[in-house]
Amino acid sequence: MNTSNLSQLEDSVSRMLDQFESLQRENRKLRQDRDSLIEKNKLASQKIEAMITKLKELG
């Protein structure tokens, strides 16, 4: 393997590592967003259940 090939390989590995780190950051962000949406959904469900209970009490 000559110096040029080795340099190209190093560049490729470096780019792949950068992309991997970027994907890891994106994955962490998406997981945080997902957790937040799950929590919001849970709160909305609780509010709806409370409203249904109140409506049943009125009727």
C-alpha cells in the first residue's frame, strides 16, 4: 500500500468517524424528542381521562 492509498484510507476513516459521531448526536436528540413526546402524550391522556370522568359525573 503506497502513501497515497494510505492517505486516502485515513481520510475515509476520518470522514466515517465524523459521520458516526454526527449520527450518534442525532440519535441522542431524537431519543430525547421521543421521550418528551411520550411524556406529553401521557399527560394529554391523563387530562382526557379526567375530563371523561367529570363528564360522567355530570351526566
